[in-house]
Amino acid sequence: LSRDDFLALYAVNPVGPFQMIRACRPLLEAAGLASVVMTSSIAGVKGIGSSVAYAASKGALNTMTMSLARALAPKIRVNAICPGFIDTRWFTDKFGQEKTQSIRDSVI
């Protein structure tokens, strides 16, 4: 994993949402009560995922979400969802049928 790949994931996962909230903050505050929902990953909680950089960037997003929730409360509520395994073709394409079935079985 190159430095540029690592930084690219950080640019998308925590930095992108931060920049969006920063740009939208005046509109969110003007709405009275507003909510922001970050899309994170179980990888950011458990340190798993497709790469170390991915898991670390989602962990950073989770921590940033908590910080923003405190900083922007009570006018703007900030939360994150952290989905895990989603049974899609992507898993089968990436991990193969046997591994995908093993993941399905462990989730069930």
C-alpha cells in the first residue's frame, strides 16, 4: 500500500465528510434542528476490512463523528452507521464462493 493510496482513502473517508459539513454548516444551523449521518464501516470499529488504510480511515471517521456531534450540538446532530457484511456479488467476486459462504454462516 503506497503513501498516496493511504492518503487517498483519508481524503475520501474522513476529510470529504468534514469538508461537506463545514460547507453546509450555515444551512444546517439555519434549519433549526438538522441531522448528519456518516457512512462508516465495521472496519473502523474492529480494525478489519480490505486494507489497513481503509480500516484506519473509517476509524478516523468514527472519532471525527463523535467530536463533531459534541461540537455542533444541539443544533446539528451527527451520527454514523457502521455496516458490516452485506451479502452482495462483490463479496463473492472478491473472496470466492467458499469464503463468502463461510462469512454468511458466521453472520447467521
